[in-house]
Amino acid sequence: MGRLAVTEELHAKQQEAARKEAERAARKAPQDAAADAKGEAGEPASKKPREKEPRASTTDAQARVMKMADGGFRPAYNVQFATDTKSTAIAGVSVDNIGSDMGKMLPMNDALAGQYGTRPRQHLADGGFAKLDDIEALAQNGVETFVPVPKPRNADRDRHTPQPSDPPGVADWRNRMGGDDAKTIYKERAATAECANAQARNRGLTQFLVRSMDKVKTIALWHDLTHNMVCTWRLMPA
């Protein structure tokens, strides 16, 4: 009997503890619900955990942001066509991811020499290509450059007058560009280079739909091939 009494007393204590625990849980439930609601709707946005949205790259890893003709800045490539002023055919194509044209005249001339075994006697380019080192190097290789001389900072100085620090090729270039013959020859650039660029745009070369420099150059070469095929048909005797 003693054991039974102890058992009944323990059972009573266990029931009392369970009742009190149930009462505490009942009192706490509304508080927990309110806290959860505050966390979902009342917490400042900065404290809410943000789910990371999947992000996909929309640009080419090899492309670089460049200033465009419309004044905006977008990822792009710099495509260069070297055109023959007589046939208007494209003789060379280069592609890089450098926005400036400065320093691209000599590499293109070197590429033409490597492809055709001889250099063009004259190289025409716009003012953005006027790098003195290129002009001097081409002069040493027997190539006359026809590139506008940049406007000097000193408005009183004649841009076509050689400077004491000019090497011989650069001095000759300044003198040459100040003459009427150079102005006449330079007009051929617009009739060839600008014409080839415009025709490429008319054929759809306004935006690249491929990625990587190799693929971009492939597209440029396709336009080169198309352009030269049209030139060939035009030059063929009727």
C-alpha cells in the first residue's frame, strides 16, 4: 500500500505540472503570433532577410564600356577596316576592346605588310589616329601618313610648323598636311573608309549578337567578305 500511495502522489504532481505548462503555453501563444506578424509586415525593409535573385550576365566579359556615337556608354568592341582608295575594297580588319583609336595606325599597316608582302605607300586616317610614334615609324618604312594635325593648345602656334622636338618623319608630316595636295588626297578617306563603314551598317553591322573577341572578328570578316564580293562584281567588265 505504501508504494501505491507514493505512486498516486507522484501522479498527482505530474498532472499539476502538465496543467501549469499548458496554461503558460496558452498565455504565450498570442504573444508569439503577434511577434510573427510584426516580423512579416511591421519590420523595416532593411531588416528583412533578402532572398538573392538569380542574376545572369548581360554583357560580354571581353567587351569594354566605350563612348558611342550617340554620346552614351555601352559595352562594345572597336572594329577597324582598312580600305583601298582605288578599288574601295577592304584590305584589312582588326578588332580589339580599346575605345581609343590612338596607336592603331602602325599595327594595321604592319598587318597589311604581313598579309600582302608590301606596305601601302600612303596611309590615310582620321585625327584620332595621330600618334607621333606611329607617324615616325611609318615614315622610316617609307609610308606617307595623311592624318589631320591636332589643334595645339597654344592658339598662336601654327599646327603645321615643325617643332624643335619633332623627329624627321613627324616634321615632314606637319609640312605635308599644311599643303593643298594633302588636303586633296585626304578627301579620298571619306569616299572609301566612311563609305565602307556606312555600307557595313546598312548590311546590319550595328550590334553584335555574339560574345568573345574571336566571334566578333568572325562577324566583321563576314562583312568584309560581303563588301569585297560586291566590289568585285562592280569592277568586273560587263
